[in-house]
Amino acid sequence: MEPDIIATSSRSKGKSKVGPGSWSTVEVALLVRLMVDNVRAGNKSGATLSNNGWDDIHTRLETTLGRVFDRKQIRNKFNKMRIEYGSFKSLLQTTGFGWNSFTQTVTVDDDSVWDKAIVANSGWKKFRHQSLAHWSELQIIFGDSYAILIVLHALKFKLPLGRTLQRYCV
């Protein structure tokens, strides 16, 4: 669960500054929408957004919310969401797990599947009763770039590319 906004006393052009790491649900939803807008507008370069994309998101976040955001804070949130996306994607690719697009929830036929999966990957515990927020939008934002990152990782560590892609990207 994302922490609530914590405004500090810093001000810039009449806007309060958001403390690092503090994102409300409304702010995350706006950030995701702005990222999708920029991906669809072609402001994506490889695994990240182009400078024009980052500029647009930064400006529109501050204008819409009336708060100051540090560019590093925005990029850190982007990277954190990419990691969560990868973890959730791996969960859904694990045998026994499915996705109900109507209810937007992870499905399993037997709860023991969850128990075994959580032992193997404790980070998945948070998805047992609540799926990843903005899953469909994150697929638009990170879908292609996630595969690129997996390939780069496989090459860097000299892993068998075919098996690595099959495990993480199928």
C-alpha cells in the first residue's frame, strides 16, 4: 500500500514539495496515466522514456497536482513500478496461476499453489489478496522494455538466451 502524501515546508512557485518516496494513490494513478500517454505518443526510448517524455510528465505532474516533484523521485517511482511489474509478470507465468481480467485478480485452483509459491518467492505474498495496481497500464508502459532488460541481463551474465526469454518473457 502506498503511503499518503507528506508535504514538507519547502515551496517553489507556491507549490509544496512532496517528500521523497511519498506517493498518494491519486498521484500514482496520474503518473501511470501520464506515462501511458507518453508511451503512446512515441516518447519511449528503449527501456525508459525519452527526455521529452520525462519533461512532459514532470511538468504535467506539477501543474496538475500543484506540488513540486524532483525528477529523480519520478524516475525512482518508474523504476520501482518496473520491478513490481516484473515480479507480478513472473508470478502470472508460474504454473498454477492465472488471471481473471474481469475481476482483475490472480486466480489459482488450489490455495496450496500460493503457499508453495510464497515459500519460493516471499515478494509475491502481497499479491495473494490484492493484485498489482494498474496492471493493464503497466503492460503498455513496460511490456516491450521488460523483454529488452531480460535480454541485456542474460547477455551480461552469459545466461542461455533462449531459456531465459522463455522463463521470463513468454
